[in-house]
Amino acid sequence: MLSFLYARQSGVDDPVRLRRAESTRRVLSLELNHNRDVDRIHGNGINTLDIEVIDGRYMLSGGSDGVIVIYDLENNSKKPQYTCKAICTVGRSSRHVHKFSVETVQWYPHDTGMFVSSSFDKTMKVWDTETLKPAEEFQFDGNVYCHHMSPVARKHSLVAVGTKDPKVQLCDLKSGSRIHILQGHRGEILSVRWSPRYDHILATASTDSRVRIWDVRRASGSLFTLDQHNGDKSKASSEAVNTAHNGRVNGLCFTADGLHLLTTGTDDRMRLWNSATGENTLVNYGKVVNESRKGLKFTVSRGCSPEFVFVPCGSAVAVYGLHSGELITMLRGHYNNVDCCEFHPDYQELYSGGKDCNILAWVPVLRQPDIEDDETNSKRGGTQAAINPAFEDAWSSDED
Amino acid sequence: MSRKRALIADTFCLTKRRRCAADSETDGAADVRSSLQYLMTLFSRKLFNDSLPPVVLKHQLYSLHNDKTLVDKQVNELRENGELLMFQLGFDSEAFALVFAEDYRTKVLQGEAGRETLGTVEKFLAKLIPGCSDLSFNKEKMLNEFLFTDREITQLVKSGVFTVRDAGSWWLSIPNSGKFIKYFIKGRKAVLGMVKKSRYGEILRTELEERRTTSQVQFQMKYHVHDIMGAELVECIKTTSGTLLRYVD
């Protein structure tokens, strides 16, 4: 670490190199920290998390009870022990709350004045954060599994919605219209994702084992379908030709630069694709246990080298190296299945939510400062701010 | 101070890596071939009266090497060179069998000796072994590229080199491999049952390899252990007494 600092100082190294090395070191040391907690509001499992991109301060969560909560992640108290408080909730008592489970929530990509949530009650609601009332509501014919707004779009405000219907619907927030439909899939759409690189490229994953890449400006069908065998028709059985997975495809995630796309399927495999050509890079991650009947929300780190993929696997979060495919570690801490995870790029923290109604914050281990004079800093003096009151030793006697 | 050993990124281990870099480079390249040869020795030839070439499954290699992507890459290189043949076995879409090309050729011709299909099979093998690395063949390819007639294709199916996949397409297969697949599936189920029935559903690998094989298990225990480890049907945990295999539901 000191050599990196010195190299940056003397100009031998690019400034980015120190930042990347330190980010990678921090991500590798992620663990549960007893100083960091997230308020427990949900009474039922947590299906989705989203951290806003502007400040990285506010986090949205949607639960199986239809409740939506907004948390403040920033630690403004002077103490290291901090619970991320829930600032406001759309609870069961609200008139506009979703009737059934909220599947996806997403902040409006350009500011925190608005967020969009979609749920199994066949609606998608656009909420005003100030008043917590929906400004717009879109009704659909079937359960809404997922929706996504493009993070880089300036010219359009389309929300792609994946429902039980094989047609992907694009809803326009500016005009409220939903006439744009993408046809091509033959099964329910479990996951949709816009590319973070181009505002017109959309990827959709469906129960028919196919992943399609669309250019929304074109009137005709999809650009291409991802093929796990890269066109080698001899490898697959005849039904499995041109499929991305040998089962339902339920997770999609673009890497931060938008050059690669990750997909997970119920065949217990995760695949990495070149998003421009649709070629399977054939990185072998091994068995990535996936039993989810709905979409799986996983995430990729940002700013590290090599990048890491955080995938919920049962009751743990598995961390894989993106291009090497090796399993780095399993983050264990949840009591039940993990459904979603979200990476905070500025602090290299991971937030994961699951069926046990907890949101866990995985924080990089800090190098502890050396405390030299233990006798003079008495505990009663209160200077030992590092100790969480729950862990303070209040029972042992000094007389022994 | 955290007492746990922390994961360290590659960039922070520069000095140590420079010293061991020399050894690890050369090991990677030739290793897959030597692992294949080792696994082939575990295959029980006598069981099939020497009519089958030694067969290894691709995922058995994953139990010997850490980096699966590298193993896949090297296997594909060997296939491109024409040294290795890969077959789709049929009971699992992810299970691929690997056979050295030379072994395959000798055994198939040995099995065909004296039959009328010998000529066609020889012609096909001559086309297949240096050039083609496909797993299945369809009618246009056979008729146009390889210039085989319909009757010759029927002879290939009769000899066991082709198995029907679909109307007008065939899988490449190993003749007389039906018995192999049967014993393999039975043995795999039996070994997994042994792991499951152990106390707490886990057993040390060395202990499992020393167990007596029941009548269900016809292959060597080591062969099956490599199979279940590589296919991730059991969880492999490193302990101070060796590798522990834990049953996964």
C-alpha cells in the first residue's frame, strides 16, 4: 500500500491505479461488521434493493408485504456504531400501497425526487418521494416481474417492463403511453436490463431459456439472441439450440462499462457474454445454485480490478471473479434465502436482503488503530467510542 | 485485530509471486494432458473385456484443477489438434466424455474387424480424427461435406459410431458404451448414497476412497470420487485432515 502511495506521489503510477488497488483490497475484505446495521422495518422478505446513483446516500427496498422503505445510508453521527435509519415508508396503512409483493424498485436515475416500483398486483407505480403518493400508475394484465429505467438515457424516459406476457412493454414516463412493444419471446419475461453504455440497447431474459438483445429504435425484432454454444449447433440437443441456458433465465446484469453481460439460469449456471457480439466468453463459474422461480437480482462491483460478481446463492452471497470464474468467497450471515444484493461503489459496501427480513451491510474490514495507553484511557471516561454499547463488558468485576 | 486470514488481491503480493512465478507457468500448460492420462488409468478396462477405450468425463478434470475456464480452454485446444474426442453422453446435457483419438480409433476398428461395416467406419474415422471436432452431425453435412451415402450412414448407426439424435441428425458416440453408462449412473448413485448415509452427511475423501465397493459400484472408487467432486454433487471443504465431502441436497 505504501509503495502504491509513493508511486502515485512521484508520478510513476496513474492515480487510478492506487484507487483500483485499494478498492479491490476493500472488496476482498468484506465482512459483517457489528458497528453497521440497517433498520428492520419489513415484516416479510425483502425482494429488491436500489441505491441512488447521485449521492449514494439513499437506499430503497421493496418487500414481499408490499411495503417500500427509504433508508439513509450516511453516517452523520460521530460514532462508528451506526444504524441506517428508515426515513420514510410506504407502509400497509398507506392508501396507495401495493396490494401484493413488490418485485422491483428503482430510483429515477437523474434525481431522488421520484422512484418507480412494480409489483405482483399487476401495477407499476411512479412515486413522488416528497409526498409518497403515486404520480402515475400503469396497469398490466399479468404479474410484473421486473422493470428497469435506463441509467444513461437523456433523450428518452422509457421504462422497460417484464411481465407474465411474452411481450416486453416499454412505458414512456413523459407521455404516459405504452404502445411500444417488443415481440419475440415465448415465455414470461423474468428480467429486463438497459445497457449502461448505450441508451437504446435493452436485454431481456425469459422462461423460454432465451436472452434477447434489442435496439429500441428499430421497428423490427431483436438484434440477436444469446447462444450458449456460440452457433455450434452440434453441441446441444435439438430443442436447446440457440438458447442461453438449459433452463429458465432469471437474472441479468451488465458490467459497469456495459461491455459484458452476465446471465444466470435455473440450470445452475452463470454465463458471461460479450454484449456487442453476443458471444459466450465461456468463463466457467461452476455450479451457481439457483432455485429462484422469479427474477434473481445480482450485481457486479465497480472500480476494482479484477471485478467481482456478487450472486445470491441460497442463504449466502457468493463472490466470483468476473473474468477468471473462480469462487473467491461466500458471505454467510443471512438466516434464510438471499433474494437481492446491491453494491455501493463509493464505499465498496454490499447490501443484501433476503427472506429473513434483514438487510445486511457487508463492510470492508478497517485496519484498527493501535491503542497505546490502555490504562490511562479509562472506560468510564467514555473516550473508547469504538465499543458498541451491546458489547460493552458490564458484568466482569475489576477486583479479580 | 482480525485473526482471520484475509484474502489478498494479486496486486499486493508482488514479491512473493515473482519467486514462485517460474514454477507455476510451466505447470499449467501440460497439466491437463497428464491429468487426463492419470484419470484414464483409473478407468477399469477389464470390466468391458477391452472393447471400450478408456473414457473420462470432462468434469472429472475440474476436481484436479482449480481454474475451470483454463481446463475448458486446454481441452478445446486438444480437440482442435485432433488428439482428443468429446462425446455427448445423453444422460446429462452437461456431462461430456473425453477419449483420446488414437485409443478410440484402435478400439472401434478392433470391434469392427470382420464385419461388413468395417470399410465405412474406416472411411469415417479417417475424415473425423484429424479435422472435425463436432459432437453431432446432420444429414446435409454428411451428404455434402463428407460425401457419404444414406446406406453408409445406416451402416455407421449399426456399428455404434452414430446414435440417433433427431430426424436427420446423429450424435457421435462410442460403440458399446451402453453398459458403461449404465454402470456409471448406478455407481454414481451408490457413491452419493454412501456420502449421504455417513454420519452428518459428510465423509473424508480418503476414507471414502478406502471403502469397499458394493455390487452396485463397478468402477474404482477414485473414479467416482473425481466425478462427484467435479460435477459439484458434493461440497468439497478443505480441512486439516484432508478434503471433506459433504452431501448437497
